[in-house]
Amino acid sequence: MGKGLRDVRTARGWSQERLIFEIERYARQHMLNVASSASLKTYVSEWENGRRSITERYAGILRPLLGVTDAELGGERAHAAPQQADGYEDLLSRIDSARSVSDSMVSTFMDQTELLRIMDRQMGASGLVDQMGGHLARMEDALTFAVLPGTRRPIATALAGAATLAAWQALDAGSVERAWRHYELAKRASQDADAPQYLAHAMGEQAYVLGDAGRPEMAVELIRDAQRTHAERQSPRLRAWLSAAEAELCAAAGMHDDSRHALDRAAASLPEGVDARDPDMLSIFLNADHLARWRGNVLALLGDGSAMDDLYASLHTTDPTFVRAKAGLHSDLTQAHLARGEFDEARSHLQQARLLANRTGSVRHRRRVEMLTGRL
């Protein structure tokens, strides 16, 4: 293990010296013993060149520090190992255990997902990789041995929401393949749960992977397919979210008119009131304030000067716990000021965006910051 460490490190924009510094800081914060700086320098070099294996002692530091799995540290494809039941007695025991999963246990799964969601938006996804991996594994195991629909559907619904969150966290951490696999897991779980609203949401977020990968037209096709997925069973807030996502992806694809039409549909679909959560889709955060920030983002991508009003209004109304969202907001303001040739203001917001991206460990936002830096 270790062949992928160099790629993970460079994706975050860290030198080997910075990685060593962060290892030492993490060890101090968690009262762990690590080797001297000189020895760590040798270790990192040998890990990256495949001459030394990363022991569990250091893997336990690198996983939360970089937001990656053991497979990604090793440069391996992240194939999930199937759970194997040994013999009929063990199989029946697992089936009986899954059958006894109560509503309270499913509620516990949902509560754990919500806690991970709160931690993610405040601190970033990097330090949650182990917790999220274990959380998904427990739900997958429960679903694997749940036989009857009445037992499977609640577990599958909980898994669909958690896998979509895990996918977005992986995408934010720069682990693209893991993100894609989690989205596929979320889609399978949604179909198992007969929950097309979760399926549409997973497809909508998965479209961003295609957009980031340089396939904007395919991303637009996928988000539109998501909107057609049992549209009659989608809540108004989910329809508004999908339309806003389409607007952003169309803007990235250079489809300006389509982008503006999608923004109009989002505004028309959004329920009135300050509530941002949908009782049937807790993973969706969208009210008028959130949509104004999103509209500002889209208008900035379109080079529309009117983006400024929405963005500055959102800067004062955005929930301070949405730290990663504020990184994106400052990037949007950078882009809007650049379009107007206001370079001093652009530099100021870009500095804020960089600080927040580094604070949350967001590789995705850091890439955007670097792209905007190249335009200054």
C-alpha cells in the first residue's frame, strides 16, 4: 500500500514537507506517537515509491487526514469485497438478525447519517472517511440479509440517502471513482426501496461527476433524465433542486438560454416559506435564500453582471455552518468581479475561498480556486 499516496497528496496541493507537517500536527492533536521529522521524510518517500508499506498505525492517520480509503492510498481500484456467509446456520442467523431490524434501528441509521452530514458541512469530508465507510458497511450488511420487502425497503431507503452523502463527500475529497461507485450504490438502494425521489437525487448529483470530468453535455442529459424519473412522485422542493442543478450544468455546458429557463422553473417549483428541508428528502437543503445563492452562482458562470446582487445578499444570509458552501460563494464572487474587471475585489474573495477550501479539505473547491487564480 502507498502507490496512490502521491496522487492523493498532489491532488490536495501538498508537498511532501506539508504532508509531514500535517501528520505531525494530527498526531499532536490526537496524542499519538509518530517518528521524527527526518524519519517521516524517509517514510513518505518510500511509501510513494512503493519501497515501504504503510502500516495501519500511519494509515489510521492518513485516511482522515486526506479523506481517502486504504484502497486509494494503495492506488488500487475501490472494489468492495462481498460479504460471505459460511454455511446455512450462519446464513440463517444473519437473515434472522436482519429480519429483526426494527424501525428504531433504521431511525438510528438515519440519525447517524444526519450527524455525519452536519459534521461534513461544518468541517469538511476528509476526516469522516472511516466513519462513513463503516456506516455504509453496516447498512449494506443489513440489506444483504434482509429478505422480505417490508424489512428491505426501510433499510434500503436509509442506505440510499447515506450513500448519496458519501458520494458527494468522496467527490469533494477528489476521490472520483469512489464517488461514482457510491452513487451507483445509492441508485441500486433507491430502486430496492421503491424510492424514485432518492434515485432522482442520486442521478442529479452524479451528473456533477460528469461535469467535473469534462463531459458537460452528458451531465445535462443525466440531470434531465433524473427529472423524468417518476416525475409524478417528486416533491416540489426536489423538482426545484433538480431544475437549479440543470441550470448550473447547462451554464457550464455553454447552454445559456436553457440555463436561464431552468432557473425560472426552479423558482416556480420551490415551495414558499423559510423551511429548507423536505420531510421526504432530508438530503435536500433548498429555500429562497439557498436558491438565491445558487442563482448567483449560475449567473456568475454565465457572465451576467446581475449575479452580484444575489451573491452579496447570500453572503450575509448564508448559514455560517455551511462552511463549504461559503467557499463556493466566495469563488462565485471572484468570478463575478473578474467578469467586470474588478481585480482587487476578485483577489479579496479568492483569498477567502482558498482559506475556506483549505479549512474543509475540499479538493473540488481547491481546483476551482486554482483555476480562478490563473485568471488573475
